[in-house]
Amino acid sequence: MKLRPLLGALCALALAGCAPSASSGKTVLRVAGWGGAGDDSEAARIEREVYAEFERRHPGVEIQKENIPGSQDYVRKLLLSFIAGAEPDIIRLDASSAAVFIDNGALMDLTPLVEGENGIDLDDYFPNVTDIARRGKALYAIPIDFTPMVVYYNRRLFDEAGVPYPEPDWTWDDFLAKAKALTREGQYGTTFTNWMPGWLPWVWSGGGDVLGASGKAVGTADSDATVRAVAWLRDLVTVHKVAPSLSQMAAEGAAPFANAQAAMETSGHWNLVTLASAPKVKLEEVGIAPIPVARKGMPPTTVLYESGWSIGKNCRNPELAWEFIRYYTSAEVQRKLQKTGIGVCARKDSA
């Protein structure tokens, strides 16, 4: 295969997909985030109102929202836009995707803007959430919201199967026993998605990790504890058959937990927004439990999954981009967004 024509075609596609329209004669501010263009949820509606209000307050400015659907494609497509020199001005990144952009020098250090004349007070934000995007003294994102990862469970399905609800100190053995008891024709005990914030807390709760103190994976990601945890998660699908495979989930095109086809699921706060409108699950039927530990006596552990706004290093209008971030993360806007329940606000006064 000839790589040069292929790369050229990919770059052309990126440029075609990201080039702003100048027909309006306005200053276009390109904002990238995840989600589909047809999202009609309450959270999407409120966000559109926030964008419209920013445009009203800044005559001559047009926000061009660039939604990238699919968690697996988000980073890849954004990286391609950087390679093509067609990256957005403002980028929403999460705790699992920010590192690749930070470590490759793709983002602007926001510290001078934070400390400048039109800066913000970082004491207004939870420090452990803010520090996720820090590297030394440099800060590459202003946090929007965060969530712990937890186990959601369907009380109705538990009751129908006569399975006791999870205890706060439950273990992997307890989880597997419940998953087996809840698996039957047309119903799985749990789900599993190959997504880092979804499986990392399980690795931690088993005493493993991905990166060591030196920041390297060798000797840590391949440690006995980490390998044991990954193998245990794999066996949920391949050995115990209590969770659908990724190909099965893709083929069915459905969310098993939201459709009452799975009794448990590891997810974040945003899941409550989905479940509030799920046709086959009532919100009052949903229970929440901590990630189980590998053995009794181990401390429960979870991921602090955060999302925040970053500015591309080659942003054409960094002052305007910063003004948008200041506005979006202000107490005024965050109080509106918090009503959606999609996450816990990173601001102390709004959380």
C-alpha cells in the first residue's frame, strides 16, 4: 500500500471536515466536543442555550460546535486534525484522553491566561480535579465537571432473581456470583466496555496499576496484579459468559443496561441522564454501589473521571477562546449545566 496518497486523502478529509465557513462574515470560534449532531437531550439543549448566550454577549462571534461521536474515534479524529493543521480552537478533553495531547505539545499552557488581567481564581475549583491537567507549573485544561466511576445495578432484576443487593464491602467473588445468578436467556449479569475509565478502577481495586512511580508502564502494567485483573475482566465475557462481547454489543446496537438486558454496569454520573429517559428502566429502580475489591480488607478505589476545556497550541484567537472558557466555567453557567445531572461541577460553589 502506498502511504503518501493515503495520508494525503486523510488530511484532505480532515481539512474538509474542519474548515470554518466565512460566509457569515463573523469571527468563527471552533469548539470540539463528543456526542452526535442529533443529540436532543436536555443536557444538549442547555448547552446550545449557553453557546447562544455567549454569541449574544459577543456580537460578531459565531461558535461552530464540532461534535465527534464515538468515544473510540474522538482522540483519533482530533489527532488527525492536528496533523492536518486544521485543529479546533477549543477542545474538550477528559482524564483519559488529555495526556496524549499534553505530552505531544499540542495544547497551550493556560497558566499565563489564568494569572492574567482576565484570569480566574483556581481556588474556586476542586484542586485534585484541576491538577489532572497539570504538568509541573503548566496547566493545560480548566475543569468543567467530574464523576467517580461506580457500579449501577437494576434493583428490579435483582429482586426477580432473588439476588441480594451489593454490600459496600463486596468483593470480585461477590460480583461474579451475582452476575452468574442474574444471567439468563436474553439477560446478562453485567456489561463490559473496553474503555480505560471503565476498566482502570477494577485494576486499582485489585492492587494493580498501569504506570509506575517513574511514569513507565514496564514493570507495572505487566505486573501480576494488573495481569490478574485484566484476565478477570476478560473472563467475564469469554469464560463465565455473564457479559456480552464487544462485537455482540455492537451487533445488537443497544445499551444493555438501559434496556434492562443487563443487571449491572460500570459507569459514571452521566448514566443517570440516560437512565432518566430509558424506556425499560425506571430511575427509582437503579441502585449504586462502589467498585468491588479483589479481596476483603482492601480499600475501595475508583477513578476521578474529569473533563475540561483546552486550547490548541496554534489557536488563531486565544484571547477569544479564553473568554469562552471563562464564561463556560463561570458559576453562572455551571449552575445551569448542573441541572442536567450529567456530572459533578468542578467549581466548589456550584457542585
